[in-house]
Amino acid sequence: MNDTTQKRAGLAGIIDAIDGGIAALERVIMAAGVILMAINTIANVISRFVFNHSIIFAEELNSIFILLVTFAGIGYAARHGRHIRMSAISDALPERARKILIIIITAVTAVLLLVLAWYAVQYIISLQAKGRVYPALGIPIYISYLWVPIGLFVTGVQYALTFLRNLQEPEIYLATDLREADAQELELEV
């Protein structure tokens, strides 16, 4: 049995439990967001064709759902190694060079995402200060943007954890629980 299937103790176990809870929450948020977006869109189409009027808040609601799904989804993608990889150069490198490259990439990406999360918080604070609201829904705009720094922060943490995993383990990890060799096997199966 390898270390990814064993229960880990101490701080690692706590981090795994928190990560598992966040992953479950992301799945629920993404599923609910997509379903609600579909329901909202279908209701708007029916309203246009049956009653000859659109639902006033449909576009605003869909933009909120798009933000929700997008920024919940980036953490999910990073956690499962499903992010876009430009691997043409790294695939041609020897394993040691690929290991160094993935360490650099995950560290830089983690830092950039955490910095972007900080800037997103600053932007939300400025939106709140301006008091802007959605015209049809009447809710403050900053509330819908709260998912942006949360998604960026969670994704930054995922990359930081992948960085740490790559420092600790001899194999190359694309995500905390996805080795490069396992990802290549999955790609061959598809």
C-alpha cells in the first residue's frame, strides 16, 4: 500500500482532512452552479418564447454562476492535476531536469496565485466601498466576486502543496496525489 492510500497522522492528516473537505465542497459548488445556470437559462428561454419577455435578472445570475463555477473549478483542477500543461519541452528533458522544472513551476505558480488572491481581495474591498449593486438583482456586486480570491487562494495552496510534495518525494508529482507516471498511464488509456 503506498502513502497516498494510507491514512496520514499529525499535521499531514489534518491537512488531508481539510483538503478533502474543500474538495467535497468544490464538487458540490461546481455541480450546483452548473445545474442552477442550466435551470436559469432554460427558464429564460421558455419565458422569452412563451411570454415574450426575458427574465430580468437572468444574465446577472448566470454571470454570478460562471464566476462561482470557474473559481471553484480552478482549485479542483489543480488538486487533480487537470490543469493545462505545456509539456512539449519538459517531455524532451531528462527526469532530473523535469523534476527541477516542476518544482520551479509549482513554486512560481503558487506565489503568483496567492499574490493574485491578495489583489482580488483589494479589488473587492474597493468594490464594497463604491457600493455598486446589480441593477436587476439589487445585491452588492462585491458579494459575487468573493469567489475569486477564495478560488485563487485554494489553487495557490494546492500548487504550494504540490511543490512541497515534489521536494519530499523522488517521483515527479503533477498534483499532491498524482504522479507524472500515473498521469501518462491515464492519458494512454484515453
